[in-house]
Amino acid sequence: MSNSFEERGYLVVPDLISETQLHALEVELDALFELNSKDGFSPGSVAISPVCRAITSPVINVRSINLLEFVVAVFSELEADHAEPIENYVLTACSVFHEEGNRKPLFWHTDLRRGMFRAQIYLQGGQRGSGAFKYIGGSHKMVFDSDSHKMSEAEMLPLLRDEVVFDQGAGTTVIFDSYGLHGKDVCLDARRTIMIEFQDRGSAAVKERIEFDTSHMTSSVLDRIHLFQSAANPETYSNQHGSSGLKNHVAMKWDQRLRYRLSERLGR
């Protein structure tokens, strides 16, 4: 199989983040994951399940590294490995996740969105037992039915010969075409990642609004300002995608609990 992203559907960058940056980021994230964010915007994290927490607005809450410069670095790697131009792509999601104690592997699936690229930057874990990412090389060129999100064992059996497991651990960046088949191992030990997503700005798929900190608008970011341009159709931004969905989901559950307790007290 060719070495190009367009042929394989994935790209591995081993040293996009330095050890110094990684250490500083880990110290800061340890503190942020200990805090409960009230609304997803304030410093801290939200619980999206009993085994996973997310920092849903990292661009405005992470200070130890400039995440916008990091977005530019990730996209530059993706662009360099593309024969066809992808200058119309924009940032459409950015979150930080911490997962631990999850005994269930993430099943093989496709995101069913053509041309959506994601990057997972491992800060902790990412090995067998700590959420190693898995991908079927070349599967982004397959055609899936609209009801093919989750793949069965029978469907996967002939495809596993092209399985690639990314278990290089902390400091590794994996960029992949999310239309291709992917999943991950069990996550008993800690797995901490930055997730970055790019879509064509003209795509009809839903996107996430990104909160900005103007102090991060350095010259290298301004040189690639098109990456942070809004989508051609503002109606494609939705509260059901990326961090926006996580924040609303948590807020909704909290609101429901408050209303339930109030109704109990009022005897309704």
C-alpha cells in the first residue's frame, strides 16, 4: 500500500509535541481535570460518562501550549501528505479527553462522513490496555450504506488483514480519515488525548463552534487564518456535534436532575 494519506487513510507523526510541552501540558491538565466546569466554557472538565471526562473549550482554558499553533502544525502535516489541495478545510472540533477504567473496546465503525479528518494526539496511554487506536488501512475508499455505522464481527473478519494498531503511546499524533473503519482497545489504564477535527468549509455535515483566545493569534496562526474561518453555511453549526453536544448533554442532564428533585419536594 502507498505511503500517502490518500491511499492509507491515516498518517502517524511521532514527535509533533516535544517532551517539554508534553510535561507542561500534563501538569496543567491534571489540575483542569480535577475541576468541574459549570458550563463547559469555564476552566475545568465535564463528565460525559462514569469513565470519561472532557475539557470542551481547551483553546480558551489551556495555557501551557498554544493550541491554535498546534492545530496549524497538525494541518501542515496533513497537507504535506496530500497530493490534492485541501486549502478549503477549516477547524470544526477541538477537545481534550481523559478516559480510565473502561472495560469495553470501542467497536469497529465508520463516521459516515466523507472528507472529515481527525487527529488524536496522545498525552497519556494509547497502548494496549489504555485505548490503543485501531484503523483498517484503505477502508476510507470503501462505500458504506447509511445504516453501516457499527460493523459486525462477520463484516470485519475479511478486513482485519489490513488492521493497523497505533500503540506508540504518549507524544504520538495519529491523523485519520474518519470515513474509514476505526475503533479502540479497552481503556483500563489512563488514556488522555487532544482531539482535533477538520472539514471542508462547504461540507453539509454538522460542525462545532470553536471559542477563541485572542492572545493565541500569533503570526504563525495568522498565516493560516483560513483554518479558523467559519463554514460557508452557518446552519451547519450544531449543538449536537463535538464539544457543543457534550456541553449541552451534560447541562441537560443536570437540569433534569434539578427539576426531578424539585418535583419530589413539591410532591408532584
